[in-house]
Amino acid sequence: MGLLNGLMPCGPLQAMQLYALGTGSFAAGALSMFMFSLGTVPLMFGLGAVTSILSGKFTHRMMKASAVLVIALGVIMANRGFALSGFSLPSMPFGTGGSTRSGNIATIQDGIQLVTTNLQPGRYEPITVQKGIPVRWTVRAEKGSINGCNNEIVIPRFNARKKLEPGDNIIEFTPTETGTFAYSCWMGMIRSKITVVEDINNIDIYG
């Protein structure tokens, strides 16, 4: 366990590795990492001692609970990965609701589709556009609405991404086929959808 600890990509370990590299000295870097390893001894020893005194029945239950937790985290991380690839698991819808607000349906002016949405701290708004016409999507972001998760929009299907800044952010793409396409933040946590239709004038704004 001690040997493997040096390979664990945990935050504190990475910080210590950067510090060791930053010293610019073989001796100072080695000493800093050695002191860090000594600091982990009480925790590692304590963990081993606690598990040794626990009953076998309790340990078995903990192993089952840990397995369920690992599976759940794996499903969540896989779903985020699918979102960043333009897909979404059926059991975890990426939309923000079953209806489409009329304000999120594009309007066509001079051969370009214009649509505007407002950025929310933990939510993206869905939009509806028409196939075959260039889209100019304006994402309005107030300074307080941008955070570390929602500050970059990724649209895998249209090979587009945009780093958001306070004010109006323009995203341009041309949809070439109809359907519903996922987009998300750069972490895959906040997700929504782009619906592409044949004729934007013949859609139900509540459908």
C-alpha cells in the first residue's frame, strides 16, 4: 500500500510533487517527499488497525456498501463521459424539461438563425433550430452566473465549444440533420439539448 501510495493521483500528493519539482534540488525534493510519506503513516496504520479489530460481518457489509458506491460513481462518470461525446444515457435525461419555451426557438433573419439564451449558474437552456441554415446562438452571461463548471459549453455533434465570458457570447454552427443533440459543460455535469427540425415554422412551442 505504501508503494502504491506514491502513484495515487490524489490532490495533496500532486501538490507535494509540484512542490518537490519546484525546489529545483534533488536533495530538497527527495526530503519533502520523504516527509510527506512519513505524514501518511499514522493514517495508513490507523486504517489497518481499525479494519483488523472490526468484526468479519461488519467488514463484509462495508465491502458490499463500497462496491455499490463504486458502481454508482462509475455510472455517474460514464454518463458524464457520454455527455461530452454527444450522447446521454436514457435513464438520465439531459434536457431541462419536456417543453420548449418559445423564446428558445430560433428566428430566421437574412438567411441566419438567431437564438438567445440566458446562462444560469447550474442550468443550460435548450434551443430549437432549423436544419440547413447557419445558426448564431447568443448566450447572455452575467458576471455572477459564471462558475468553474458552466464556463465552457461543448457541442460534440457540431464540433463547437465556447469559453463563456460576462456579456454576449456568440456560438455559430450549421445543423445538417434533424434530431436532438446533447450539449454540456466541459465537465459533462450540466447538460441540455439542441433540437433540429425540418421547418421551424411548423413546431409546437410546448411540444
